Amino acid sequence: MTEIFWVRCPKCKGRFYCDTELRYAGVDLICPFCQTSFDVEKGLETRTAPH
């Protein structure tokens, strides 16, 4: 089963998912909405534990 992670474009704030292998591949992601290229770490969404 393919694992995914969610990112949010730092420019347009569009949210999309990527294959986990891309997270550690050392490549920039390209937003499918505005075509901005950005570092994976800048777009990672973090989860917070429920209260």
C-alpha cells in the first residue's frame, strides 16, 4: 500500500498529497494549482493531538 503525506503550498495555500518517497528524495515539490516549486519541509502539514 502506498503511503502519502499532505502538504500545503506556501504561495497559494492549495492542499495536496504526495507519495512518501518524495519526502526524502531531496527534490522540490511543484504545486498542482499554481506551479510554484518549493522545499518539502516548507509545505509539510503537522497534526496536533486532540485535546
